[in-house]
Amino acid sequence: MKKVAIITLAFNKLEEATKPYLKSLYQFTDTDMFDLILVNNGSTDETQKFIEDFASDKSNIIIIENSENLGYSKGNNIGIKEIIDKNYEYIGFLIMIFCLLQIGWKIHWMRLILIKV
């Protein structure tokens, strides 16, 4: 089965967005279905340390650290460049400030976020 590449940007808001998003993603999604390309877009709070700790026991997270906030488009483009030559069937974009996932969310994800490669 081909995996989905999910690209997500992080910028500060550790408690309000990053922690709840990542915890819900990993609680309600089969990790065999996706790889997470997590672009830390120049966070100045504790986001980078949390991301590194969170990813330490997960084999499906690729962390990209930007030294400054490059904005939404450039941040996503950096994520796309990381996975462009890999064997993904779909690329998805999730905005963590808007996404707290729940049981059954993956049933709907193909209609909502995915771009066929």
C-alpha cells in the first residue's frame, strides 16, 4: 500500500495548536497509512523541542527546521521538495490550528485534503 504524505507547518502556538494536533493525528490515524512532513517554520517558543521529543519514537515523521518563518506557501513548498521524488500516491496538507482529528476522520480525508501525485 502506498502511503500518503501529510505536510503540516508549525509556528509557535505549542499548547494551542501543535500538541493537540499531533496527539489527535497519532491517536486517530493508522501510522502505516501516512508519513508526516512537519515543517517548523521558525518557531521561537518550545515547539522545536517538543517536535523532536514527540518524533523520537515515531518512524514516520520527517522534521524540517526553518530558521525563520517563511510563510505558508514557502513552508509548504519546502515540504513538497522533501518528498517529491518519493513514492507517495497522494500529498495532503493539514493546517494544525484548524485540525483536531477524531475517530473516523480518515474516511473523509480523500475528499478534503489530498492531491493525487
